[in-house]
Amino acid sequence: MGVVAIVAALILEQWRPVGDRKAVFALVAAWADWLERTFNAGDARHGAIAWAIAVSVPVAAALALHAAALWASPFAALLVDIGALYLTLGFRQFSHWFTGIQTALKSGEAERARELIGAWRGEPAEHRSSEEVARLALEEALVASHRHVFAVLFWFVLLPGPSGAILYRLAAFLARRWAGLGAFGEFAQRALYALEWPTARLTAAAFAVVGDFEDAVYCWRTQAAAWSDRNLGIVLAAGAGAMGVRLGMPLAGVAGLEPRPELGVGAPADPAFLDSAVGLLWRSVVLWVFVLAVLSLVRAL
């Protein structure tokens, strides 16, 4: 039933993207901000308590709803799973940025592409070259696909009902929301790192299987550790190696050169690699769904 829910949610999102997801995020943001105001006394323990409350209440509510639906009928439980995945899973949560940049670069509208990548990353981008815009768009797409698709799939399958998908997306949201709060936000960062430890490696493995396997594994083993976030470094290095593109590398910042390690091998980023990224991500999704379907069949037999 889990595979059916995943396929249905992906198809539904492509056919009719969520129109009110911002309202859901606004509620989650208000919940996180209230907990931060209530518990933040500058101590890491208070951050851990706030994080536990922040995730346990929605996860418990989702489990209760799923249990009630399952008691009514398996079909009702399936609808609950599809609804939860519809809100937490999918490419449409970031694809509008990527598609806009892809279209702008192909049309020669470099200024429009800079505006979009700046809005996506939340930073000034007027000084970016077209190659830097393409490189950053590829990096953002790889990370976003990991956090909005593959990691959600893993935790949805691993934990009962929709609890895993909700747990992971809340953990990612809290880590981002509380990132600048010092000791209070430390536990949220550690929790997300722990949840991403297995998923980053499975995402990278999928990229290697559906892309250039040897280069993906080589970049994973030799380059990922140099990235500031080891989990994301694995995703980016394997994705870059699988596509044969160079990512990372220093960027010209407003305050000077921003040092970043080099990831990947091959040619510099250009608009053609944006098309390659779309193919890589969709092939990886098909691989994940196929593997999950086989595991479900084996378990049923």
C-alpha cells in the first residue's frame, strides 16, 4: 500500500500541484516560532525539548488519524497516506525555480536567471556569471530533490503510516528555522544530520546507479568529505559525478571570493546539464519506486 500511496502522490502532484502549501508552512512556522519564544533561554537542552515537542505533536496526530482511518477501512488509510505525501513529497516544491532558470538561460535572459537563483537561495546574485547560475541551480536541485523526495520516501517507508514523512520534513524545517539561534538550534541541526545520514547515502547510490557509476562513486569517496555538510557533500559529489559536471568551486561573493571545494568531474556547468539533471532525478525516482515495489512484493509473499 505504501508504494501505491507514493505513486499516487507523485502523479497527483504533477497533475495538480498543491495550491495552499504556503498556508501549511505558515502554520508550521507559527508553531515553531511559538515554541522558540516559549523555550529559548539560550540553552541547548531547551532546544532539544522544544524540538521534541515540535515534532512529536504533529507526528502523534498523524499516527492517530492514520490508525482511525485504518480502523474504518484500508482504503481510508491509503487516502491519509496519499494526502500526507501530497503535502510533503514532490518535485513541485522547488521545480518552478529550476524550470524558470533553465528557460531563462536557454533564452539568453541572463539577468532573469540571476534574479531567480538569487530568490531561490535568498541572496544577491546580480554579480553571478551564467556558468555560476547554472552551477548553483544544479546544486540546489540536487539538494532539494534529496530533501523533498528521496529522504521523504525513505522515512515514509521505514516508519508507520505517514509519520516518517512528517517527521523528516518537520526536522528539515526546524533545522532551517532555528539555524541562527545559537545553542537553542544545535539539537535541531544534529537531529537533521542523523535523519539524513542514511538517506544521503541512498540518494547518492541511486544517482550512481542511474548515472555514470564510476565517476559518481569516485567523487563520493574523494570529494564529499571536504564539503561543510558531509551528508549534502555526498549527495552533491555523487550527483555531479553521475552527470559529469563540475560543481562546488569558489564563488565570487559581495565581500570577496567565497572558498568552496570542487565537486564532480568533467565539464563546467551550462544549460545542457540542467536537462541532464532532470533526467537523472526522474530516473532515480523510478529506481526508488521499483526497489520499493519489489521489497513490498517480497514481504507480501
